[in-house]
Amino acid sequence: MSTPLNAGIRRTTDTRRHYRALIDALLAEGDRQAARACAELAVAQGIWRHPDQRPEHYVPSLEPCPVFDPAQFWFTAYLAESYPRIRAELDAVTAASPAGFLPVEEPLLDRGRWEQVTFYEAGHRFADACARFPVTASVIEGIPEAGSAGPGVATLSWLYPGTHIRPHCGGSNARHRVHLGLRVPEGPRIRVGDRTLRWQEGACLVFDDSFEHEVWHEGTEPRVVLLLDVSHHALDPGLRDWILSARSAFDARIGSYMSERGIQRAELTEGTLRLTADRGVTSRVTRHLRENNASAIELRDGKARYEHP
């Protein structure tokens, strides 16, 4: 069924979020057929233009295209030229964690281990990461549209053998995701839409991460890439500037995250994170514990487990 190009404009972000959540739930249950049928229904109803492309924040005028020719972007040649310097800096790292890489604890990590160090997020610069990897940071800063004027993140992504990242879609189609291969052994691959890609050391992949993508690492050595987000090349300049101006400050985003989850305070002490619930959560959980004559409750494998005095 054909859909007018502007049909998605009439759909709200909230509507897309609900469709996306349903499709993700079906995928998590392993029912790809039902997930595909739901995605195709969404396209028929003007939610998106392609069933493999399911972002919450959607610009309907942008042509659905999962993978791009890296040669059409100026910065891919710059990154390839900078590869030896970045790789030399990375070669001093023998283990990820001591160098500032942190685990990516996301529901989309099906199995394995995935760590990253973040240089920029929505234009916010992380000084500690830049100090740890000054050469890499200087290369990123040579691409303003990926750093201070970036719409997403700039990270080093370290993927361990045996890892599988579930099928998922990024949050916006108004950007490109760029990967520069740094350490690429045999074994890792990525599927974007219906395309399967493999990294090469010193070369870039450019794709639209709002298309469903999935990653496997079936090798024996870690894979490391430099990951950058830049604004979509076909985005209207006025709309691009508006999107970038709407980026919230980092402290505002973490404040919103804590508020949505009822977290009043977070404290990291000797590697242990302690969270204090806000008044509403404290009241509800306290009442629940008293009603069940329990002294503690813990979530294990998605189920509540009680401890009794």
C-alpha cells in the first residue's frame, strides 16, 4: 500500500513510540513474523515509510536508505588518513576497563560483553575521555559535525567475542552513524536492514541506524571501532539547526532520567553505586514491604524475591 510522503507528519512521537515498543516486544519474544506484520501495518498507516526503519523522532521527507557510500562524505577520507595515529594510541590499550571503557548495560545486549568510552554526547564533551585518548579526541574535534555540533554520540566501541546485539532501531532518522574500523579480527559482522556489512581496519561504514540493525561477533579477538553520529546530509539546514538547538544539556537529560525512575540521589562509592528513591517511590515500596511482612525485596530474573525478618 502506497503512503503519501507527508503522512508521517500527522503522526505523533507518542504514536511511533507505542508502535516501536510493540514491535520490539514481539522481537524479544522471538516472533519475527508478527513483528514484521506490525511494522508493515505501521507503514500502511503512515507511521514510517519503511518497515525496517522505526525511529521515534522521524523526518518523513528523508528518503529511506539503510547504507551510504562513504566516499560521498568529506570526513571519511580524513578518518582514514587519521587511522594510523588513532590505532597507535589504541595499541597502548591491552584491556578495555582500565582505559576508561565502561560496560554498555542495555536491554539490546543479548549476550556477551560490550564496552565503550564516550567523548561527546549531544555536543557535550567528556573531558576525562578526551584526556585519556588525546589523539582520538583531536581527530573527533576536527569534525565539528560529530563533536560540538554532533546530533548524537562519539565513542570508542569495544566488542568482545561471543557477543550478540539484538535487532534494534536508533531514535532518529535525521543522522548518519559512522564507524571507523580500528581493530577488526575475523568474526564480527553487522546487519543493517537487509544488508550485511563487515568492518575493515582504516575504512569507514556509514549507515542510518534508525533502520533495524543487529551485530554478531563470532571471532576470538575484540573488535574496536570509532563510532560517530553526524546530521543527515539531506536534512534541510533550517531543520538541522532546529534539531541541534533542541538538544538538552547533559545535566538536564540525566535529571529527567532520574525523575522518570523515581531516583532522588545517586552516589558512587568505591565502585559501588547506591541509589536513593524519591518520596513517592519510598512510600510505595515501604507500604508494600509492610503489607508482605518483608524486610527487603530484590528483582532477580525479572521476578520479585522477598526477604523476611
